[in-house]
Amino acid sequence: SGCVDGTSQQCANRCDGNMFTHVTCNPASGCVDGTTKNCDDNNACTTDTCNPATGCVNTAITGACVTPGAPNFCKGIGARWKGYNTGAELYLGSSDLGSSTYRTERNYNTFQTTGALTYPISFSWDASTKVIQMTVTDTTTLSNGFDGASPNKPYYGQTNPTCPSGSLSSCPLGGWNVMEIVVKDSITSSGVELRNVKLGGNLLGTGSFGTIDVTGMPGFSSWTVSGFDFNLSFTVTADMNVNGFTGNENIRVEFLVGCSV
């Protein structure tokens, strides 16, 4: 009894969880399973559902979204907290923070060098005053202003940004649409992680980045935050957990905002 004209048999597509199966009609044998598709598009910035009538539906998530890996972007502004050393541990400024010409810095020699400790930190941009700011434990504050705002360091990204080769020629002040979260642990005798990371009071992804496991795999880890208008005023808050926070650049965390390419 095949699915032919004059019979009551109908062949309908179906969903098995997130798997969509296209069902066809064979006059000789009836309903036959055709192609099957997994509706999971491996994009953390979409919700994936299966609709028997229309197939896979992948809907963009509203608001900030976190995906693993570094963004392809020109760096605009950023903040860096790094391990205890004889120089400055706090960097705030523009581009890759590699030049003292474009950053404000401060010593923070109270960072724990042995054992485990938690430091509440924040990074913010005020679009009206054109000032970025970073804090540690709500008591130490570092600010940097652009376009005449005080205290002032020049905005490096305006005419000579740190960009992938052959991409944008500038990352205009306030023209930012992506953020990179960086956790660096390049030695096995220390550990650093970010927990309870929030953007504008909303948890970013799982809120957890990096590992406090001092014997864990050392190196850089990066995450991309997209779907948020960083041109507007924003504040990022987090708990920075450290264990043996030593060695200058061996241990550090960063928030970097810029222009996607």
C-alpha cells in the first residue's frame, strides 16, 4: 500500500530531538526516510530548533554572545592585570597596551604571590566623558581619557591601530563592536581564572574563563564577545581568582575592545 493518489496515507517530515528528517513518498513502498540533518550549527550565538514543517531553524541570540577563540579585529581599548613584579601591574589604554605612550599604568604590589586569593575587578567605558577605567578590589582605580578628556593619553587606534595584516586602516574612537577576553597562564607554578564575568550586569556565557589549576596546561586562552554595542557606555565586572600570581607577564588577564574586520 504505497502513498499514491486516492489513498489516505501522508508522509510527513519529522524531528527527533535536534535531528530533522525529510520524508518522501514512494508509490511502491510508502513513506521513505530521506536526508537527515543535525540542526545544531555549532554556533554558540544561535539557538537551534527543529520544525517538522520548515526544517532546521537557527535563530540569533539577542544580546552579547561568547564564543571560544580570539576575534579577527583591530584593537581599540583595553585593560590588563598582570602578575606581581618590580614594575607596574595595571595597564589601561588603547591598542595592544604594549607602549607606555598610549597607556596609563600603576603599581599594585599587594597582589598575592603565594596561595589563592580573589580580586574583584572591573573595566568600563563612559561614552559621554570618553574615559575608560579599571579597578581592583573596588579600592584601586585607574582612569584614562581620550579626545581631551583627563587624564589623557592619545588614542592609538584612530590612525594606527593594531590590526591583522591587510585589514582596516583605523578603528575609530567609539567605533567598537567586539571584545576579547584573554587569560594567560604560561607557567605551571601559578594559576589564574575569571569567574562571574558580567557585561552590564548580565552574565557572559557561563561566566567562567581560564582555570585556577596551577598544574594545568599553560598558555593563552581567548574568547570573543560579540552582539553588543561597545560604542555605548559599558562596564565589565569579574572575580579574578589567582594562585601564585607571580612573574610579570607570565600570568595576566585582559579585556580588549575593538573593531571587527
